[in-house]
Amino acid sequence: MLMSVFSSNSQTMKNNIAKTADSKKKIKIVVTDSGLGGLSVVEDIALKMKKYGLYEKAEIIFANALFDANSGYNRLTDRKEKIRIFDKAISGIEKTYKSDYIFIACNTLSVLYPETEFSKHTKTKVITIVDYGVNLINKYLQKDKNSNVIIFGTKTTVAEDTYGKLLRKKGIDKNRIVSQACPELQEYIERDPKGEKTFKMISKFVGEALNKLKDNDKDLYISLNCTHYGYAGNLWEKAFKQNNSKLSGVLNPNYEMSKILFQKNEQQTPSETELKISVVSKVKLAEKNINSMTNLFKSSCPELAKALKNYELKQDLFSY
């Protein structure tokens, strides 16, 4: 039975996955993304493994689903080709690692996932980030009726309009939602998340998004719906301040996905978790990107920083 947490009616699936997670003493988790943005999800899972100690052994593998170092899913113009390549990528990743869970920590890949052949037959529990992003936005917009949201994402994420469709199904008026594509921003963030060029790009997209708002008097939330965007930290808030716009909140679903693994179990005694983290990529990673990302994790999660620094180049991870 396929257990993909994607649709807005996924609570039963979540409960079943949580029960499975609670009962396991050993767990293997694959986190995948079309780049290094999803490393923040790996970090979050690893830190919670240490904090809660619900597993004796935990192996976390970050498997980069990028198929070409000089290209990427958002640079492909053919939608069917995006789906075909990702289908090959996730199938290869499953075959190689045979994990208990696959976390698709990428909004671009998550919106494509339901149309892959893999999604129709896999027995692996697949968790996608979109459901968590939608629920997070809905939570704040339902609580604050006098508010709007700007959804920042990649070209593919915005073009698919999955967030807009699911939010409208939950009763959020379409006039409260603005979507803003940020072409190539993830690449700038990966190279230099705090740099001036990154800030200029963010400022440009913020300005474009604000021009789309129909009511500037309402409270304003932004949702960072590319896993890379959170690395830019306060640059988003800085950009809005420069545009004389005050934010009510910055929503980041990267830290929501892992909650499924750590449901409270009164019968389980916490213990120290033996943690193993590895990073693998089909394509060679740029040294500048590795150094930039490693610096983000070396204090908070040294195991992840070390794994990234010593990543495995596995060119046969999948073929396409």
C-alpha cells in the first residue's frame, strides 16, 4: 500500500506512519532534494534523534536527486521530462538504499511526485514537503483572518500552483494568496546564503511580489517553499523592511516534516541514539557550495558537516 503524505486528507496515513516509527528500534531514512537545500531537513531529523532518543540506531542518507551539475529540474521546459527523470532518480535511490522512509525535502520534486510511476507501486513510506507547507500556511491564515500570504518558490513549484489549489480547497480565498517564482535563487543561496548578490536577488523578488498584493493593509506572512530559502535567514526580513513592509511571520516547512518520526510514546524509554549520516550525489558538487553549506552545520550538527565534506560521488545512483 502506498503511503505518500501529499494530499490534504492525509491524517490517517500520518497516524499509521507514526505508529510504525514509534515501534522501530532501528531506522533508515533517505532525504532527497534536487540540490543541497534538503540538508536542513537532515539536520533537523538528526538533532531530534539526539534529543528524543526514540531509536537505538538511526541512519540518515542525503541522496541528491540532481541529474546534471550544469542543469536542473527547473531548467527543463518539458514537464513530462521533469517527471520522467525524477521517477528514474527516486526509483534508483529506493533500489540502492532500501530505506524505511524517503523524505522528499524539495518542493519542486514534491509537486511532481504524484505523477511518477514510482508513486503508484512503491512500498516505501514517502513523505513530501508540500503537505506540511500547505498545513503551515493554512494554520496561520485561518487563525488570522485579516492576513495575506506570499508563497516564494521555484519556477516549477509556482507554475504547478499546488499550494494555491490545496489552500483554496481548505477555504482560503484566492485573493489572499500571492505566488512568486524566484528563478535561480536557490543556486545563489547554495553558493553564498548571506552574500550581497543573494540579497539583491531576494530584494528583487520581494519587490515583484509586493506589487502583486491587492490589499497592503492586511497582515502579511511569507512562506519559503524552496528548502534552500531558509538558509538566507534574515535577508528576507531585511528585504521587506527596505520595501517598508512589515511581516507578521516567516513560515518555513523544513522543520515540520520530521515531526512524523517523533510522536510521543509513553511506553518507550528514551535512550542515546547511535547516529550515522552520509551524503551521496550522482553529480560532482562544487567545492564552493560544499564549503558554504558545511559552515552552516559545523556548529549545530558536526556529523552532517563532516558527511557533506566527505560526500560520496556515486555516478550510478540512477540512470535517466
